[in-house]
Amino acid sequence: MARRTESTPPTLLPALKSHLWFASCPPDFQQALVERSRLWHIGPGEILFSRGEAQDSLCCVVAGALKLGSVNPKDGSHHLTMYVEPYHWFGEVSMIDGLPRSQDAIADTDSTVLVVSGPLLMEWLAEHPENWRDLARL
């Protein structure tokens, strides 16, 4: 399956609230996350992002599953750190520290990932600094 993207439907909001972190965020921050996102559809083995890439997004699996970890360059084996399924959020460390990605994110199955634009979220957080604490709680 080739990677494709689409706008995030507002109807996804109730499902996202099934995750404790998202549900505990103020409604305006929840809305900001959804409005600054797109849905990415990726197939098994496709890379969402790679270790060492610049941070540019906060992510949430909405269907399927991804493996987070690192790939051994010598033999191609994957060292699993975390297996993420719906509605798990990830990618916040690079959003907070601004450093490159520390892990690879690879689809294990056909997956749909909510990808929140890092630059757009940072712009919003600059205007709403009280929500940095919400991001840090993730």
C-alpha cells in the first residue's frame, strides 16, 4: 500500500478521547491537535519516520500498529522498544527537546496514523504556552 494522506475528520475526536492523555487535555488543545493534523495511511514495513530525522510531527496510531525502535545497519534486524496500537501517542520527545528522532517508526500492519504538524503545533503553543504542560505530560 503506497503512503497516502487525507484531512483529519472531526468525527475522529471522540475516538481520540479514549486515550487518557488526550481526554485529560483542555478542549481547545484537543481541537488544535486535530486541526493541525492529517491522516497518513501506510502499509506493513513502510517507514513513518527514521532515527536521525528532524522532528516535524507528533503522532497517534488510529488503526493498525507500528513498531518503534532501531534498525541494525549491519544485518537489518529491528530492535523493538515499543509496539504502538490505537490510540497511543508518540513522538513528543523530539517535539519537546527539538533534537532529531531517536527511533524508527515502522508499520507492522496496514496502519492509519494521525500526524500533527510540528511547526503548526509549535506556532499554536507559542500563542498558548499554558498547554506546554499538557504536551509534557504525554
